Amino acid sequence: MVISVGPRVESLSSSGIQSIPKEYVRPKEELTSIGDVFAEEKSVEGPQVPTIDLNDIDSEDPFVREKCREELKKAASDWGVMHLVNHGISDDVIDRVKKAGAAFFELPIEEKEKYANDQASGKIQGYGSKLANNVSGQLEWEDYFFHLIFPEDKRDLSIWPKTPTDYTEATSEYARLLRGLATKIMKVLSLGLGLEEDRLEKEVGGIEELLLQMKINYYPKCPQPELALGVEAHTDVSALTFILHNMVPGLQLFYEGKWVTAKCVPNSIIMHIGDTIEILSNRRYKSILHRGLVNKEKVRISWAVFCEPPKEKIILKPLPEVVSEAEPPLFPPRTFAQHIQHKLFRKSQDAALSKE
């Protein structure tokens, strides 16, 4: 049985509408900061998201290795987001993942609906669109496909796309390689806090419990891109987030009081520090506010993989080694599930206040 959830954004986009429904129009105070994403991506003025070359992250030359690791730590503490190049995942694997995801979204909507999620009953994996939260009633200009991709024994392959046929193999291979990259990054971040190299990984669940959840975001062409957002401003709750995209700009980061548009860097993976590592590090590493713009001319697709700790098993709080009298803990102890609830509660409070 297919559950109808109202129009997909793709249907709206292809219907030929000239103006977008009011639920997609952002509040007045936000509209002033939404510009032309193509023009902004070309701009060379102002701060730019750092690019970190991981080629020397495990170099045998200690000087060369340390220089690479320092740059990574600096980007994590200054920006909390970076383009990773020479990350060790082959262009071939990445191309296959992108082709497979794009091919799924090229299927007719009625085919995609066979994979529809049902958020009301808690079935969050599958094909979906954002349902308005009751408070703001605001919608985002995107459809998506969401599923757990690692550890392999926790996957539900029954909800993975059967078309294209390469989807499962390509995505599984990427997940395995990305899990290795996450370990590499967390080692460097641990050492940067003066901890044992495996400490952060243990704190977020280790190889058995850290979950990799993939969300393929599909942003159709928008007739009024200056009024809408593909994804509204937020920070990620994850430990780390890794993002691929189809080289169409859209990601913006809120840095030093301004929205900065990320460049499209060939063969790179964008990496965000998420709230989980920001909390454990007592904000020595930053979880940056970001959002997604849309445009009239080109469909944008991104593949975000969120590396998340288990919901209940671990208490997230600043590690004892990073707090002192001079630097007291900035976050109270919470499970990952409680952290998510706290964010949702704050968001609904903010929305209610802005309506008053």
C-alpha cells in the first residue's frame, strides 16, 4: 500500500507553477540573506571554506604528518567544516554512488512512492519530503531518501532501492570506506585534544555502535529560489557528517556573522563536525550552522552521511580532560536522544516566540 503524503516537491517543480506555495516561503527576516547561489559561489571575496589535503595524514615523515594533522585540527576548531581532498576513496566508488542515487531519483514518482517512509508511525527510513512541523508550518524545497548504511548487520536492505541494480553494492562499498575515513579523522581530532587516539571513537560508540545514516537530498529546480530554502539553517546532531554533491552549489555556512557559499571542489568530500563532537570537546571543535539554497536552472543532489552515536547507550558531555575551572563544561550531560529532543523543543519554542 502506498501512503500519500501530499505533493512531492519534484511534482510541484515539474507542474509548471510560476510561484511557490506559501508554506515554502521563508520568513521576512530570512529573505534578505538569500541571494543568487551561482553568483555567490563564484565570489572570491571574504572567508572561504578551507580545503584540507589528507594525502600526508599518515605520512612516515613526522614533520609532514604533523603539518597535515594541524591543518585538519585548525579547520575543525575554526570552521567546523572543510573540503577533504586525497581522502582515500576512489573516484570510481564515488561516481558509482552518485550515479546510483541520481538514477533512483530519475524514476517516476509512482515508482519512488513504493519506498515511501511513514513518519507518523515512526518508519523514518525511505523516500520522503519534510512534513510541516506544527509550530512554524514551514516547508523545505527538497525530497529525500534516508536509510542506515553501516554497520552492515543493522541495515534493512528490504527498503533499499532495487533500481538501479548497482545501488546496494555501490552504497555498501562507499559506507565501508567512509567508516574507515571516519576513524582516521577521529584519531587526529582525539590527539588534538591531548587524548589517546582511539578515545573519541570509543566515546561515540566504537565500530559496533556508531551508525552511518545516509540522506540523499534531491533539490528540484525552484521557480522562486530567492524565497525558498532547500534545507533551513541548522547544525548537525551527528559526530561527523560527510557530504558528496553533484557539483551544483547550494551549501552555505554561517561564519563570522555572514552566510558563506561553499565552492564546488572537484573530487572532494565535504566534512562537518557535528554537535556530538562539539559537546565532547567542550566546543574546541565547532558544529557550524549551515543551510541549503536552491536555484531555477539546475537540480541539486547531495549525499549526506551522518555518523551518529547510539541513542540511549552513551551520555554525551564534555570529556573531563577538556574542562577545568578556567573552561567549565558548556553542555549538561544528555543522551543522544535527549540532545535531539532538546533541539526540537528549543526550535519549537523559537518558532512560537517569533509568531507572537
